[in-house]
Amino acid sequence: MRSTFPIKLLFVTSLFLSATAFANPTESDAEAGEKDLKTEITEYIGHHLKDSHDFSLFSITQENGEKKHIGFPLPVILWDNGLKVFSSSKFHHGEAVAEVDGDYFKLDHSKIYKTDASGTITYDEKHHATNAKPLDFSITKGVVMIFLTGLLMFLLFKGLATSYAKNGSIPKGIGRFFEPIVLYIRDDIAIANIGEKRYKKYMPFLLTVFFFIWFLNMFGLTPFGVNVTGNIAVTTALAIVTFLLTNLTGTKDYWKHLFDPLGDSMPWYGKLPLYVILIPIEILGIFIKPFSLLIRLYANMQAGHIVIMSLIGLMFIFKSWIGSPLSFGLAFAISLIEILVALLQAYIFTMLSALYFGFASEEHDHAEAH
């Protein structure tokens, strides 16, 4: 009972902090009706899912209708005819134009555009901004959480390695919790899918990607609520690393299977018509595998955040003693399920990566295998 209480307290706090952003609507919002409230909730959910140039925990709408954002700014790093570094507080959460060395920049849908002193943004027929965009190397809140996760992993496993060295391969403290997970990844994921002969060269990546995804997923469920793994750019980068490791370490049997999938099972004149279909499918599979990795992780984490935030938003739509507690209860239940999903998605990404590495490193007699 003692161990589950902090988890419950954490998620109750997370839901409360998220809910405060919907609280205290202005009088104009109340008069505008239910449609405007739904629009406000939809916009807030969209804002929550995007990366941003400031670390905003939540916002409070004051009596005069002005929104007060609770959080802190982050450094903006741009390259536009030279390096430009300034605080994101100059944007005032996208409401102001930032002037730097005589140039003007404005935030629009979490992207920085070059503009004039009045902050003019022009759009095309599809409502896409046509202003010039400087190269953006800013430290966003997603980057901050990636750095924090990397630092946490470094300190955690450095301590685990030190504990192993000092205590005769027996971990102490928090290492006792993580050692079974490391052994499981080694024995039931790496060795089981890659084989004892070649698994060791893939272990650093498999351990890193598992704990990296897991920790980021868990951070996304805290009151900070940073949806890093729900960013398709992050999942794409992880999938590209898996793609490169798979194909750069592939054996000759791996490549032979791609371009000669039938082997010596039949003469070449019998295989030629089949290869017109088989070889393009095999080559397409090279790219489908990492694509499925990135979409699966992105879609699951994105959907989880959308569902939780939508359920919280329903509390302020129902405005009743039956609907609001029910919405809160469902949101709390989904949050608990998301704990399992956070771990499950890290496991699936690691398992499938190991499976692809096993295909790439497998050596066998080609004709016998078919």
C-alpha cells in the first residue's frame, strides 16, 4: 500500500495541474456558449501535444481575461545571417514580436518565422505561413527532457556499474531494481532474437533505446507532461538508428536473402518471373520495418495524451456532479493504464529492433533454410 500511494498522488497532481488550464473561463467564453468552450479545449490539447520554446506547466485565466502562464523560458538559438541567441520570453508565449539585432521574429504554431516590426505573417491558400524561416537550433522543452533523461540514464548506470565493481557483481540500492530488467533484455530479447554469437555488439543500443523510451514515456505522464515520444521527429530518429544498424551490420546471407530470396531451390529461368515481384517486396520491407517502429510508438503515445486530455476537458463541458467526477475517474484510470503502455511501447520497440538485428546477423545455408 505504501508503494502505490506516491504513484496515485503523482497522477492526481498531474490531472489537477492539467485541469487548471481549463479552469476559470472568462465571462465572454461563458456567454459565447458550449461551442467556444469545446474549441478552447481542442486548442489546448493541440498546444499540449506540440513542442514549444518555453517550459509552461499550466496557465490560469485571470478575472480580466488575461492568461497567466506558469513556467520558465528557454534559450532560442537561430541562424539568420549570423547566430542569434535570446530568451523565448521575448515572444511572450507567441503574443509578441521578438527584436534581435534589427531583425524581427514571431512564433506561429510553435514555429519561428521572420517578420516585420508589426509581426505580419502571410499565408497561402492552405493556410501555411509563407514567411522565411531561420534555421532553428533552439533548446525546446522536448530537448530539455531528452537532456534530463540522458543525464538520468548516465548517472543511473554509472552507479550500477560502480556498484558491480565494488561488490563482486552484486548491485546495491536502486541497482537491485534495474538489474533484472537489464538481464531480461539480455537473455529474453537480445540472445533470444540475435543469438549468443552476435548479441553483444547490439546490447548497448538495445539497453539505451529501452530505458530512453521508457523514461521519456514516464516523464510524459508527470505534471511536466512533455510529450517527447509523441513527437514524430523523435520516433523517426530512433527508427533511423535501428534502420542503419540493421543494414550496416547485415551479413552476406542477409543481403543474399533480399536479392536472391529463393536461393538454389530452382533454376534461374524459373526464378526470374517470381523475382520481378519478390525482390521489390523485399526491398520495400527494408523501409517498412523502421517505418512501422516509428509510427507505432508515435501513434500510441500521442493517442494516450489525447484521450487523457479529452476526458479532463469533458469535466468542464458536463459541469455536473455526475459527468465531471465520471470524466475525472476515467482520466485517472487511463493514466494508470498509460503506465503499462509506457513500459510496453519501450519493450515492443526494443524487441522488434532485436528481431531485425537477428535477421541481419543470421548466417545459414541459404538453400537449406528455404
